[in-house]
Amino acid sequence: MSIIDYVVVGGIFSGEWEESPKCWVWKTASKETASIALHRNGSYADMVKSVMESSELCCDQSKASVKMSFNYTTLKSSKKYLRVRCVDRTCRWMVRACAIGESGWFHVHKYVGEHTCGIDHVTGKHKNVTVEVIASLILNFFVDNKGLSTKEIEMIVFRELHCRPSYWKCWMAGVIVKNIVRGTPEHGYPVLPAFSYIFKGLNPGSINSLRVNEESGRFIYYFMASGASIRGYAHMRKVVIIDGTHFSGKYEGVLLSAVTQDTQNHIYPLAYCVVDKENDASWGFFFEKLKAFVVDEPELCVISDRHVSIANGLTRHYLLAHHGDCMRHLDENLRINHHCFDSLYLYYHVAKAYMLEEFNDYFNALKERCPSAAACLEHEVGFEKWSRAYFPALRLKNGDEYSTSIYKYSSKIYSKALYLLAYLEPICTAQLEPEWSMAREYLEM
């Protein structure tokens, strides 16, 4: 493998090389410094000729020095003197150069081009592998705003530069590239009004609502539901699942979401809302906007975890709908708080039983194996919150026995024609910001 070493000399490549009795000198009126490639084997004159012919003067110093497996340390650098050597103290490679008066010219007095260091200094951590170098290397790998994992970045750097930088450098380089491609959070929040304008134009009937602090103008909440999702909800089951997930970005926050299911058990998105945290105010804002198209009615069922703010919000905004607890969240609570991992299969049998006799048989078995979990499900949570047998939306008005009425309850939404109608209309994504075209009042916000 051909290895290229680097040394700093005067000039910005606007001049000419002249041979002196002791060395070659780059003549230029500028006092700026730049990187000149030095090949190991061959004379210094051959090196100068090959550099000038190959146009390597335009090469990026940091990236190229790493790619060509060269790592050096600067012992002394001033306007009059420069001395660099290999990072391995036992290696012979070194360069010495002195300034020629006040002209800004440097000439090399001594150059030892042979490396005697081992392979560890080639593939180890390189000082020139900066975060900026890694970011410039992986920028073209971010296609369609899809990023790379830190592990993938490490593999790319090793393949391209033959070096293993630290995990932190690769992670930070990924953050920098994401900010370049997607924009920074500081820029994203102010353009939300303009984004809403563009999104509504592409998706008629959409709901976008931004709430800011009246005094400071700072962001508080942002609700978003596409027109296609709003119209498609008419063909979905009347079962809405709501939950929140935490952001891990610079400003953190929580993303509230509402989804439903079609007749083929596919998840159908309804609405999203960005808030600061889960509390009564944020969930109240979410339900207030969601109620614009998810109407409160006795046939509606809302499933969520047991967050108290969700229960408070449903009490204020969805008085007619039935509220149930997610079986998966209850599973985690029982597993952690009551240590009944071996009995969870009985819990799922109880929760999924339709008939009361079947429910009682499995629940009695659960009560024998894990009394504390059974007591929590019966008294703290309540049967009507998590079991099919006691859930009010599935019970008949007359008596406790099931009949074909449970199928009549949902027969209208199981039509295949209606199921397909929900997916006929696409959700159009907004263009990149430079392509936005909008009214002047949005541009000036």
C-alpha cells in the first residue's frame, strides 16, 4: 500500500517550486500555511514532481492523512520553525523545516520518510479523525432523511479511513449530520406555523393546532391529524388506543398518539401531539382536539395505560365512551409489583375470556397462585377495566348471557368495501423547506 505523509510548508499553491543546493523551496508571496503531500520512497525531487502532477494539493489534509495510514504529532510549530514526527516515539519518521527570513518561505532541512512503527498506530485512534471529518464522510449516506446507527458509522469510518475512532466521535458526527439534513430543533419550532400551512394545503381537512405561551411566545403544544386519517376513521373499529412516548432529543418532551385498528387488525394512525410532559393540561389539550373527529359516543372504546391524567381527561371530554386498561401495561405492573411471572398466562386467559364461567375458573386459579395480583385486579383496577367478560361495551343490556348481538354490534364495520375505502387516500408529506411557497404572513413569523 502506498503511504502518503504530510508536512506543512508555506504558500497557498499559487507559486512555483525552485531547487536550492540543499532542498526544494515553494516560492509564494503569501504567508499562509497549507498541506503538502510527501511520498515515502524516492527522492525529494521525485516527491515534488509527483505531487504537482497528481494535483493532490487540493486533498483534504485530515481525511487524507488518515486514509493513507499516517499519524503524526507536532513537536514545535512557529513562524520560523516546524518539527513534526510520528506518534510512535520509536519510529524514525520526522520532518524539520525552517523559514527563510521574513519571506514566509519554508525549506525542509531533514526528512526521514521511512516508518518503523507497528500496525497499531495505523488502525488505532487517529488525532485527525475529528467529528467534522467523520461527519463529512457519512453525509452522503443519509438518504431520504434516514440516519445511520453509531455502529454503522464506525464500520463506514473503518472501511474508508482504516481507523477506529471512539464511540462518542461517531455518535456526535451522526448528530451533526442529522442537524444538517433535518435541521436543528431551534430552527424547527419557529417554522411550525409555516409547516402547518404547507401540510394543510397538501392534505385538505387536516387539523393542525399550535399553542404557545402568550407572554414569552415559547412553544407549549402542537396537535396534528391528517385529513386522510380523519376521513378514514369512519371505516375503522370504534376502538381508539392512546399512549405517550418520551423524546430523547435536546429539548425532550413527550409525543402523544392516538391509533385505531381496521377490520384486519392493522394499526391505523389518527393523531399526534407534541407536549412538554404528561399531565392534566397536556392530555386535556389532546382530547380537546381529538374530539373534533373522534366523537364521544357509547359505542366508542378508549384503551390506554393507567396514567391518572388520561383518566382525568377522559372524564372531562369523553363521558359516554368506555375506558379500558391495556392488558400489556397491566402485565408489566403485575410482573414488577407482584412478582407473578409464572402466573401471567392465567392473567391473559382471564382477560380474554368472554363467558363469565370461563372467567371465574381462570380467575380462581390465578387467585390461588398469586393472591396479591388477583386482589389488585379485582379491587384496585376493577374487572370492568381489563376483562372482556365484564367490559361494559361488550355486555348485553338484558342479562349476562351472550348471543349474536355482539356480532351485530360490529357487523357494519366488517364490510370489505368499507375497509378498503380508508386506504384510498394517501397522506402527502411536505416538501423540503427551501421548496415551500406560502403567504407572506407565514414567512414573516
